[in-house]
Amino acid sequence: MKFKILFAAAAAMLLAACTPDGDAELTREAVNPWEWGAMFGFNQGEVISGQTRTLYLAGQTSVDENGAALHAGDPRGQLAQAFANLDTVLAAADMDRSNVVRLTVFTTDVNGMIENWDVYMSLYAEEGNTPPVTLIGVASLFELELVVEIEAVAVD
């Protein structure tokens, strides 16, 4: 009996959090105890509530639809292509960049990524989405000519 009461209470709270059409309303609250992250177009953290779906994206790199590497020796081109591939996966899940709540960028060329960070800024920060971002230097990626791989988490 206690389980049924707890279950009914939990169900009532969930229904109360939903909008009239049955979808939970997504809210994002920036957490920035310091302001320096804004210079690079990201929040230190975000509190996400009300999401109904979460998409965990595999690392996206500069490859074509057959997995062949593109833009060898061009960090800027690779960064742009990795973000384009990320957009393709988001679209396949009926999401877009506004749904991204976390990015992790792995690179074999940290300086090259910083020098070309305006590619990210033009796609995310300038559009008003500043998810937490981590940039991690690595020794290599799955193809030697690749210099960047981007993982993401998206919610709606």
C-alpha cells in the first residue's frame, strides 16, 4: 500500500511538471561563479530541468558519410566538419544546436583549436547557446590525420 501511495505521489509530481500538451518544459540555468568563461563562449555549468529526451552523441570528427577522413592538415576545416557532422546527428534525432548542453573537444593540437575557436563561437556562442565545454589534449585520434573529435550531450 505504501508503494502505491509513493508511486501515485511521484506520478502526480511528474504530471505537475509537464506543460498542458504533455511535454516537460526545458529550462536552462547558467552557473558561472567566474565570468572568464564568457570570453570563450561557454558556461562553467548549467542546471537543466524538464527534459524529456537525452541524446548522447559519439565523438564526431572530420569524416565524410563513409568514414573517410577530410581536411588533412587543416585544423579549421576539421573543426568545422566535426561540427557539421554533429549537426547531422542532432538533426537525425529531431534536435539542433540549441539542444546541446555539453561539449567535450578532444584534440591533438590544442593551440590549433584555440586559434580556430571562432568556428565554435560563430556556431554556438553567437547564437546564444553557451554550453559547458571541455578542451582536452590527446596524443592521437583514430586516424592519424585527424586533429579534433567532439562529443556532445543534447536534451529536449
